[in-house]
Amino acid sequence: MINGQVFRDMVLSGANAIDNEKEKINSLNVFPVPDGDTGINMSLTMQAAKKNLISFEGDLSKCADVVSSSLLRGARGNSGVILSLFFRGIAKELKGLEEASTADMARAFKNGVDSAYKAVRHPTEGTILTVMRLAADAGLDNAENNEDMVSFFDCVYNAAADTLAKTPEMLPVLKQAKVVDAGGKGLLTIFEGMLSVIKGEGIIESTGNASVEEAASFEDFNTEDIKFAYCTECIVDKKADVTSAEIEAFEKVVMNAGDSDVFVDDTEIIKVHVHTNDPGKVLSAAVTCGALATVKIENMKLQHSNVIAEQGAQPEEKGPKIAEPEKKYGFVSVAAGAGLCDVFRDLGVDVIVEGGQTMNPSTEDIISAVYKTPSEVVYVLPNNKNIYMAAKQASEIIEEKQVIVIRTTSVPQGISSMLAFDESASVEDNTANMKAAKDSVFTASMTFAARDSVFENSEIREGQTLGLVEGKVKYVEDTRNSCMEKIASDLTDYSYITLFYGCDVEEAEAEEMCEHLKSVLPSDKEVVLVNGGQPVYYYLISAE
């Protein structure tokens, strides 16, 4: 049987295993542009759970909930979101159990697969989802007549490994690149870590060298300046007949109790964090909505005094404060590069989330940005196909504001969406107009090949210049000028073209490239040069 402590060790071992192998998993990426961060995304997602499990004590149900909640908010990239939803489905199936049998785990894995599949609009065979599904199916078959947990997990692991080995036959691009699916490999690596615990071999040790960040100094902050003394946190298991009026009344008490208030009303629980001088009032209001699952009250004045005295303790992590609405509409945009961030701010974006290719923000990063946006309705522009799922997941978690994610997969699409916004229009009209605008813009880009590879029957050498059209590699050239000439052939049907140059391009070179582009385009085309400052991409091209 698997109890809370065993499951905790399994997840810790899985987190360490994928952290140890993240660079190898990154290298499996078949797309030759420098976005091979599947291993990093899955590792960082698992580290979010690891952080909250180090000192965990409790039963299986609580452990699974901690893992689910941590991964849900810490998910990065599509692979990380899929992984978080897998564990979320597992947690729902294990809810209320102190320990689990092979049959329980088999059902939990199957529920995890169902949860992950629901989030993917068009699942592709030969990916992490396939590995996950067939491993869970094998587990269900095995558990029918088997109560031995080692045998069960051996079966799940072996099925995952067999499926992973077959992914090149399912997905031609993998076969061409002679690799297996990176996300599937990441999942198998996590299973390997979990299996080590089940077999009694213990938690796989982390071989990484964790960097120690510079510690904050509190010496210039007076203990007397702490206005609300008690950091109060609780999780409420909602009673079956709780009413919306009771939940709203509880929320009102929390919001008026002090500061640093966070009130998250999820499907089955309510999570609260607030700094207050009267924690009893908060807890009394909490029990009107259900049973207190966890309670933590800490005296921050005493904590601060101890930090000053001992110079070693870390400050309590605070949840994000939810900005009061000052307007109807607000915007959160993902962007990287000072110039691009300035463009979005000039267009009215309230909060910029730093990120993009090779630097995917987590679900929690996006949630925090939405909470900081002082509006009733918040539009989120992910501007990258690998960030959309994390943004969508954030919108489903947040209940305090209306969050609408526009499925922008590039910076030009995000900019066009903002240009289409009308302050006087309804939410429905703005959403429709922004979606239509992002679909009408043409996007191209120029970057470099991060590795030798074969892609769509073309041999690509590391360092060559790649021209991407609508996110797909179309041109492979030895120079940026020749690549721009090829991209220009796709721009002839557009009148207004914007060329954003990146941080690795000098201004003089960018100006020459702009003139070169003008020279190869018909004279009636308007070309504008903007310093985007973006990493990875030499140029981003928007055409309308």
C-alpha cells in the first residue's frame, strides 16, 4: 500500500530524477531553433512540488493535494502543464484515501490521463500524452489480478518505456530526427524516480548544484513597522451545502481583515492567506464554509526579531495581493526584450511577464500578474504557443477576476490584438475583434540553428540562419541577408511591415537590414524598424 510518506518520497525522487536528466531531455527537441527546454520546463514544474514536500507529514490524500496544487501553479510550458494536470487527476482520484492499493493507483493514473487529455484540443500520437495513456492502460490491466505494488509500477514503467521507444514510428518528425519524444522521455524519467522508491532503493539523489541566491537583508526594517502581526493561512474543505452567499461573506471578512490578502475559491477547497491582527475572526468565518483542513498562524513581529538576531531565517513567502479594480479592462502580456516590453506598455498593457522562447513563465507567474492588474476584466496575451496552456490554466484557477486568454502565438499577434481593442466596446465584441486581429497578421522571424539536425528532409548545420514563417522553419541560409531575401518573398501581399531587431543585432546592422529589405520589396511597401531587444531571434517581422 502507498501512504502519504511513500507518495511524498516518490514525487521527490521523480523531481530529482528529471532534474538530473533535464539537459539530456532538452537535447531531444527536434525543432532546430533554440527552444529545447522541455526538460527544464518539466523539471521546474516538479521542483514546485518538491519545495512544498520537504517537511510534509500527512496521509496520501493530503500529499496528493499538495503535489497537485504545487504543480498546477508551478507549471511551465505545455509539457509542464500536461504533467500538472496528470497529477491533478491523480489527486482527485486519491482524495479521502489514507493509503492506496494497486487498484487505487491504477484508477488514479487513468484519471490523470483523462485530465491531461481534456486540456489538449488536438492530441497528437507519439507525444507525452501517448506515453502517459498507454502506461496507465497497462496499469489498469495489471491491477485487475495483482496486488503487488512493485510489480504494478514495473508494469507501468515498462509500458511507458516501450511506448516511448515506438514514438518515432508514430510521429514522422521524430523518426526523421532519430530521437524519441522529449516530453515522453521526461515522464519516463519521473516514473523511474518513483519506481526507485517503490522498489525500496530510496529517493534518487539530486546531482545538480543548486545555486544559493543572495539573501535579503532586513536590518534596515523596524519590527514596529509591521502593521499586521499575524500571518494567517488556512485551507477549508468546503461543506457539501455551502452557499455562494456564505463564501462571499467569508471572502469579505478576509479582504477587510488586514493586508496581503489572497482568497482562492477552488472546486473543493478555499485557500486563504492574510496578514491580520485578529486571526480568530478569520478562522471563525472560515468554519461557516466547511472544515478547516490546515491552519497556520505565525507572529511576523517575532519572526522578524528572530531574523535580525540570528541572521539566517528566510522571510515567510507571501501570496500575491489582489489589486482593487480601478477600471473595467486590463492587460497582461508575456514579452522579452526592453523594446518589446515598451511597445506593449505604450499600447496599454498593465503588467508584463518576462518570458518567451527558452524562458517560459509558470502558471503562478501569470496568476501573480493578473492579480496585480487593477481591473475587473483581464486579457492575457501569452504570445508564444508554449505559454498558452500555462496562461489558460491560470485563467481557470483565478476566480476573483474575469480572465480572458487570447491565443496569441507570437509577439506580432499580441501587438495586433492590442491595436484592435476598443475601450468602449463590450467584452464579447473586444474578444472577437482581438481574436480576428491576431489571426489577420502575418508573422515571420529569423534565428539560428541550435544544433545539427534533419528537419523536413533538410539537413541543418548548427549556427546556420533559419527563417521561420508562421512559426515553421521554411528557409535555411548561411547569412542573415540571404535569409531576409527569402522571407521577403512572403511579404509581397502586405503593405505595412515592422521589423523588430533583437539584442544580438547592432543598431547599424539592423538599419542596413531594413534598407536591404526595402530594396528587395516593391516600392509601395512601408517598412518600419523597431529595437525590440528580444533574445534568441535576430528579427521578428510583422506584416499587415
